[in-house]
Amino acid sequence: MPDASRLVILDRDGVINRDSDAYVKSLDEWIPYPSSIEAIARLSRAGWDVAIATNQSGIARGYYDEATLEAMHAELEKQVGDAGGEIAYIAYCPHGPDDGCSCRKPLPGLLEEIRAALGLESLAGSWMVGDSLRDLQAGEPMGCRPVLVRTGKGSKTEAQGEGLEGALIFDELAGFVDWLLDKC
């Protein structure tokens, strides 16, 4: 059974792969950071569980469909698997910002889905890694420890300086994983 203290929850766009203001709309546009794929695999090989919580409003906006998103996630899981790791669970919100759902970050619905899917009583003590404030805010009510990466929108988020009290900040996911595996 997974242990929340050995769970790392990642945002996708801007943390694992390049982000785009025009949305990542196809498998061809889904371009992972090589160091992030290897970082996820290293976590997994070290006995950590890795889950993903990602807003995907491009579905609601009609930019791509769920089959396209599934293809991107299948490629992500393949690349992580080829590097010797695995992803425990992927949760995504297909809704737009005005749809009134409970899963769109900064709301904690995606993290609640991950908690239930992994059979955990709580996510307290797990890590929430993102490149935007809303990622960190989603983890806060669930007891997640916040980590901001400067990739994607992370440098802009850091420059705004709001809501980052208590957050650890790293240049990229690989830097956080180096620190975490050294610390634990």
C-alpha cells in the first residue's frame, strides 16, 4: 500500500513537459524535459510513488479530445517505463475555468481523486510539485508539502512572490528529486 510520505504529485505541463500558451494539443506538441522523465524514473526506482494532477481545459475548449490526451499520457508512461520507473496514477480535469467543477486546480479535487485511487487515508506529508501557484494551492488543504519549479511558468510565479511561503524552489524537477533522494 502506498505511503503518503513517499508520494510525489506532479503537475504535468511546465513540470514534466514543455508548456505552451497555445496549449499542448497533440502528441507531437507534447515534448518532455528529458531530465524530468529520468527524475520520475529515479523516484520510482527508489521506492517513491509518483502521481500526476493536471488541468486540461483544452478539452473543454475543443482544442483536443480525451483520446489525444490519453495518447500523450500513454507516451509519458512508456517513456518513464523505458527509463525503469512507473507512474502510480494520472488525474486530469477536462473542464474549463468557468465550468464550476470541483477538480480544477487550485481546488483539491484531483488530489482527492489521487488519494482515493491509491487507497490512502490522507495526502498529508506528500509532495506537490508545480510551476504555478494554483498547483501549490491545490495541495495545501490536503496537507501536501509545496515545491515550485522554475520551468514552465515557474519563474513568473516565483517573481510574483505571492503564496510561496514555505515552498521549496528548484530550477527543475530533477533538482528537487536530487534533493529529495539525498534527504530521504
